[in-house]
Amino acid sequence: MRLGVCYYPEQWPQDMWADDAARMAELGISHVRIAEFAWALMEPDPGRYDWAWLDLAIETLAAAGLKIILGTPTATPPKWLVDAHPDILSVGEDGRARGFGSRRHYSFSSETYRAECARIVTAMGERYGHHPAVVAWQIDNEFGCHDTTLSYGADAAARFRRWLATRYASVEALNRAWGTVFWSQIYRSFDEIQPPNLTVTEANPSHCLDYNRFASDEVVSFNRRQVDLLRCLSPGRDIVHNFMGFYTEFDHFAVGRDLDVATWDSYPLGFLEMFGGSNADKLRYLRQGHPDISGFHHDLYRACGRGRWWVMEQQPGPVNWATYNPAPLPGMVRAWTWEAFAHGAELVSYFRWRQAPFAQEQMHAGLNRPDNVLDQGGLEALRVAQELKTLGDLAPCRRSKVALVFSYEADWLTKIQPHGRGFRALFLAFETYSALRRAGLDVDMVAPDGDMAGYRLIMVPTLLVLSDEVVARLAGSGAVVVCGPRTGSRTPEGHIPANLGPGPLQAHLAAKVVRVESLRPGADPKLVLDGQTYDAKLWREDLETCLPSRAIFEDGKPAWVADGRWHYLATWPGPELMDQVVAHTAAQAGLAITTLPEGVRIRDRDNIRFAINFAPEARPAPAPEGVQLLLGTRNLAPGDVVAWRID
């Protein structure tokens, strides 16, 4: 468990660098990420490299005992490259090229840009690949940020056609898969196919689904080319990428397979403001962040990294990019750091060392203020560094007893055809995760093609394309399996299955979805479970089944059916109903749940249980009487952390 920081030496006078490095080391920081936005300084003119400043920066940081994570600068191609090769620019859904002047202004599909990236990465690898202070490489920065995964330019169109030809072999097979007989969309050759933008109304959903798949594969191959170069030029170093929160436009599991470590950028207050639930939640957790937003992503990226993961950017204060940007509650930077370590992080790196007084991020806090005085986040990082010395290293997280199956493809499908405003697989997965965490359960995220053996409870919030292979893995796990609405409702081509939903699941659970409807707020479904009425929302399915109902809609039709260890929910449960689903199925799986005070979350690592209070009120620590506390006290103030050893 180590602390890091993101640093931009090129943005500060060189006579500050040595003092910055010394202060980082004094603060307890061991790792520093640099250079991910510095292409224009590395290569100020085509083919003319200037390494002197970066040589000095690396030597200065190394002299202070700091380890360096070196970023490849491909998120920000320089102006001269854009002017020479305007074809590298990404093209938005509106058909317009994205211009120079910010970042991420490239297309993953540009053949020119791929070659230029290979050139600059090779030059960096040859110069710094064996430097003893360089311990890791970060590929690019935040793939797809600012909605740039999908590009609609000429290079993307050409590569999409080749991708389709490989997938379908013949245009006749494509026409069948896409159902192009509908609306006279039949293609005579792959050359006639364009990206699915600029259509009068919605494009063919199968076309859109394949374009999402193609775009995701483009990110995978773009990343892999840099990884392959650095594996040869800089052996023995970790290769990482920093993913984002609530971002699903490409398959992070697929990218993660080529990395040593998955990292992500954790901004709890920004994510709450931009992606959180109700206005009441946004007000209640205004300065702490929702209790489950960070944990959801910690567990997701632990899965993407196959057990190894870091936080590359941890929010240290107010950010600049959300709708509103409150300051964290005093103590929350420390709490977020310990939360990450409790979920298995090897490194938590803060963004950034010092707040910039200029350009786009001048309103984004750092560990230091622009006047170089340690800010609140810096003081809390110092406290964590001191506490880490007391606690010592911890083993990686063990496999949990509960798994949540998360599918990027499912989220693409629900964005393509939501059928009701707000139906997103991502947010149904998050709400399911949140219910598991409210019950005190540790959770592993699992890809649909992942290992499901050994779990006792597997939650499948929604998995629209449900293959026979996934069903077989679920069956072979021996776990209690809970599937949510729309699971098994589409074939791989994006069609309704011949036997209707939930498709292959019917081999284990005799229920058929014969009608679906989406309902606006105020007309939400209500369910009766054990004589109590609960709220659902947005979605309702009519089931044709002879199975007994665990819960029914108010009109008496089945809403939750089960056959042995297989369960199916025909609606999107509200929070109280989701809690009941977790309680019932966890009991069936032989799992004990923990009644936690509102706003408190627990997580176990290496026989140590951590508890964090996200509520704006003090809470009692959920620690048994008599245990020795390793961190904190029995009174959990808002934003406080407590830890104790468990058997």
C-alpha cells in the first residue's frame, strides 16, 4: 500500500523541481506520474526531440528516492501533427471533426495516428525503458474521455467495413444478422456500409451494437500496440491505464487483459454530482460522495486488473468539471484513500501535486494550493502516510463469496434501445451493488466470460445477451443465481430470441417474458412481498410461468419467481425491495448479512475490517465489544474511518 501523486514538471520553473521532489518524499509519497500530456515538449517540431527537460525531471525525482510512472503522451497530439495530418482528428456523431485546443482530439481508427503513436512511444521506450527509477508506464490517459471512443470519420468507416467482413464473411450473412429487410436497408456489399450516424431517426439497433463492438475493439488494439512496444523496450515494468468512473463505451475487461495493473481516476464528489441518483442523495452526500460510488469502481477495476489495481487520480479537493464542485468534508480525502486500500489497492495517487494557476484545470484543487502551501488534501495524505507505517502492508483481497456479473455490452444495448428513459444496465448494476454493500457483503465483479466458480451468490442485474456458455458457468458455480429484468432478452445479433426472454435461462427456470412495458415516474410498479408493499420503478415484464411467485405485482401477476437456486426479477426493484431480494437470496446461499448504520460501509482485507462513515452524522463503529481498534475510535464522525482485526 503506497501513496503517489500526479506531477507536471513542465508546468513549473525548473528551480522548483528539487524542492517539490523533496517535499513529496517528506509527505510519504513514493510514486510520481509524469509526462502523459507532454508530447509537444518532447517533440517540439516533427522529428526533432527535446529530452533535456524530461531527463532532468526524472533525475530530480529519482534523486529524492521517488519511483516514476511514465505516461505515453498520446492523449494530446501536438498542433503541428494535427496540421500535417488532419485525418487523425476524431469525428463526432454530428459528422464534424473535433478541433485542436483541448485534449483527446484523435480517432482510435486513424492509421496515421497509430503510426505516429508507435513512433513517439518507441522513442520514449528507447530513452527511458531501462531507467531504474521508471517502474511503470501509463498508456495514454483516460481512453474515451469526453465521448471520444466512437468516431465516425473515413478511417473509422473503412476499418469498420473490414471488421464486419471478418465477423460475417458475407454481406448476405450481415443482412440476416441485422435484419436489413426492415425499412429496405439491404446492402449489396460491405463497401456500402457507413457508420450509424446522421440517420433521420434511430439507426438499425444491430448496426449500432456492432459499431459499439467495433469501437471497443479499436480501443483494445490501440492500447495493445503501445503495450507490445513497451514490453520489448522496457521489460520488467508494470504497464497500466487509468480508466474512468461510470464510463462504458468500450469493454474495460478486454483492455485490462493486456495490462499488468488496472487503474482508475476516483472523483467521488464529481461522480455524485454528474451521475448520482436523487437530488436528496446529492444533498445528503454533498461533501462525502455516495457510499457506493467509489467502492463499485474499486471492485470493478480490481476485476479488470485480475486482482491488481491502483487509483491513479484521487480527488484531493474541489474539482472543476462537474455541474457543481463542493469541497470535500474534512477527513474525506483520508477516508477515500483508506477505502481504496480496504478494497485492495496497491497504490493511491492524488491528482495533483499543486493546483495550476492557469489553463483549463486552474479550478481543480491539488495537494498544494497555487501558492505552494499544503492544502487540506495534502494534510490528509500526510496523515494516511503516517498511519500506513503503523498498519504495515496487507495481503491482496481474497475472493469474495458474492459476485456481480457486469457487462459493458449490456450497457451498450440499453443505451441503443432503452425503451424507457433512464433504463441503463450500468445504473441497475450500481443499485444492485449498493444493496449488497448495505448488507455488509464484500463483492467481486465478474465479466460474463469470467470465472464464476466458488461463489455462493451471483447477482446478474441484467445481461441482455445471455449465451449458453454463460448459463453453463452459472449452473456449474453451484451458487444461488439472481437475474434481473431484460436478462436473456436479445440474441448476439440483437434480436428477440425465438423462445422469448429470458432465452437460455429457461433451461433452468421455467418462465417466459411475453410482454414488457416501461413506466414514467409516478406510474411505477408496486410489488407485494410477504404481505408488505414495495416500490419498483421504470420497468415491468409479464411472465408466463407455472412457478410459484416470491413476490407479485398489485394485479396479482408474478414479479419475482424462483426455481430452486435460480431467481428472476421481472422489474427494476426500488431500494427497499432490492434489500429484501438480497436478504432472501443471501440467506438461501448461507451468507450472513450485517445490519449497518445508514451511510456506513465495511470492507475486509487481510483479516482486517475497515468501516467508513459517509453519513453527515456521527455513527457508532460496527465493531464488536472488546476488539482492539487499529485505526479510529468507536465513535465514527462524518468522514471517519475505523479498522479492527477479525478472525
